[in-house]
Amino acid sequence: MKIGIVGATGEVGRTMIKVLEEFKIPVKKLRLFASKKSSGKTLIFNNTKIIIEELTENTMKEKYDFLLFSAGSNISKTFAPIAAKYGNIVIDNSSAFRMEEDIPLVVPEINGNIVKNYQGIIANPNCSTIQMVLSLYKVHEQFGIDEIFVSTYQAVSGAGHKAIAELQKQINGENITSVFPKPIAHNVIPLIGDTTTDGFTTEEHKMINETRKILNDYSINVYPTTVRVPVFYGHSESIVVKTKIPFNEISNVEKAIRKSKDVILKNEVITPIEIAGSDYVYVSRLRKIDETRFALWNVADNIRVGAATNAIRILMLKVGLL
Ligand SMILES: NC(=O)c1ccc[n+]([C@@H]2O[C@H](COP(=O)([O-])OP(=O)(O)OC[C@H]3O[C@@H](n4cnc5c(N)ncnc54)[C@H](OP(=O)(O)O)[C@@H]3O)[C@@H](O)[C@H]2O)c1
């Protein structure tokens, strides 16, 4: 297979290279693209140095089996349609196309069937949404989800390479604030994205809209509060769910979660530091409120489950490896 990664030097891009290697994807040719400043530098794939190229229109007009984009929304909006027009399948990590009606928004374990015979741009959902819907899709299939109240505890790596450096510098005592609106070291910031007219943020709207699109049910109400915490890798979520059909006993919810692919239900509490580098969503602290409401805590590696691994699983699904 010939694969191109756009945004190869970023947090998600580097992890996609690692996941391709770890999952032993049969890659014959790997091309790496980033901004002009990275051009000529190298990254290692399967013990081979690969020279990073500057992203240009012409490079996107070549034929690839897959192009994996993770260089932000603006780059995707400019270059992904060119690549698609030239017959390429693009798997895009940005939010650029997620809510476009004719673009599939895919979590392979849940709705992978919609891309079986599809060519063009495929959108990878938002990281917080992926781990939430993975925890809940089997519950939704069985009992129908009415409402989800969710507070996120999102790692700084979700905001990219510069954000990781900002937390590290603040921990080291430097007084710099550029990526985040307030100091993030030793602090918590209950605002991710921009505030919109209804008071919810753009990040919260992603969780609302993308959950409905992935689960293909626009009656689900989602009430998120997205919060940045001083954790390097791994998003956590405190979730309260109300179902349409009573589940009666919490053991019935437990059984549904245990049937969910790539989700592990644990009795002991799981924290982000323990699951960084894993490709599973970990659910713990599952508890009953009443016959139609339960609460849980989930954690997942935001760069892997929430971005790189999901993208590679889409690729694997397309070539029959999943
Ligand atoms: N981090 C996450 O948890 C996460 C999860 C889901 C989705 N995403 C999405 O994935 C994308 C990348 O996120 P990230 O965390 O990997 O960001 P990042 O660490 O800041 O990396 C950004 C990447 O984009 C490249 N880039 C920037 N400007 C460019 C240009 N003009 N031309 C070509 N490449 C350019 C950078 O190349 P240089 O190194 O050359 O500047 C770098 O490779 C974003 O759309 C983000 O929303 C991230």
C-alpha cells in the first residue's frame, strides 16, 4: 500500500506512524508531509529514515491508497478535496468535514459498515466523542439513550504539540501562557474551544452533534462540560446516562458494556496515567442511580483511541484487515 500522512510531525501524525508500524500494516511506500519548516527533516518508520516533504497541491494530486490528514482544519479544507478529486481516500482527523451530510463520520466498531464501498473523504470524530460513544453504543442498541450528561477531563496533548510543551514549561516554573487562556499547570480550565451564542463551546457542540451522527439517532440529548486538566496523555469522562427503556438492574448495563468492542470494564478505578499508550477505552465506577439512569467513569488515550488508532482502524476496515 502507498500511504501519505499529512501533519506527520504532529502529535497525531507521529502516533499514526507508530500505529501503522505496531499493527503491521503492509505499507510499501510511506510519504510524510508537514509545513515548509519541517521539510528535509526525517522521521523513522520500520527502522527506515523517511524525509519529510512540504505539503503542496501537486503532492496531493498523486495516487495513494490512503491519505491520513492531521494538520488542522484549514489544511484539510484546502488539500483534502484536491486529494479526493484525484481519486484518493482521505481519512481526516480534523473537524473540517465531520458534520457535512454526505461525509461519513466513522468509529469502525460502531458504524464501520457505512464506508465499505465508499471513496472520498472519511471523517474521524472528535477525541472525547469517540471514547464516549464506544462506552455507550451497546447500551444505546439495547435500551435507547435519552440523555447524556458528561464532564470531560481532557489532557493537554489534545491541543497538540505546543500545548504539551506549555504544560511542561509551566511545571518547570516558566511564566508563559499562549496555547491555553489561563495557566494549566496545577489548575483546571472549564472551557475548551470558543464559546457560542448558547453558552456551550465549539468542543461541546462537537460532542453533541457527533454523538447523534455516529449513533444515527438525532433524539439523543447530550449536555457536555469540556474541561482541560494538567494531564499529558489520556482523556477522562464522568458520564451520567438516562435510557429510554428501563435497564432495571445495573448488571444489564454491565453486560451491554462488556459486549462493546475495544472497551474494557473494570471494577477498580482506572486513571489516565495507567492507560496512556493503550488502544482500549476503560470504563470503571459503573453505578446505578435508578431504573433508567446510571453513572460511569471512562478513560482512553486521546491520541490513539481518540485519533490515530481510530484512523488506522478505518484504513484496516477498508482493506479487509479488521
Ligand atoms: N491531539 C489530539 O488529541 C487530537 C485528537 C483528534 C483530532 N486531532 C486533530 O488532529 C489535527 C492535528 O493535531 P495534533 O495534535 O497532531 O497537532 P500538532 O501536534 O500541533 O501538529 C500539527 C501538524 O500539522 C502540521 N502543519 C501545520 N501547518 C501546516 C502547513 N501549513 N502545511 C502542512 N502541515 C502543517 C505540523 O507540521 P510542522 O511540524 O511542520 O509545523 C504538524 O505536523 C488537528 O486537526 C486536531 O484537531 C487531534
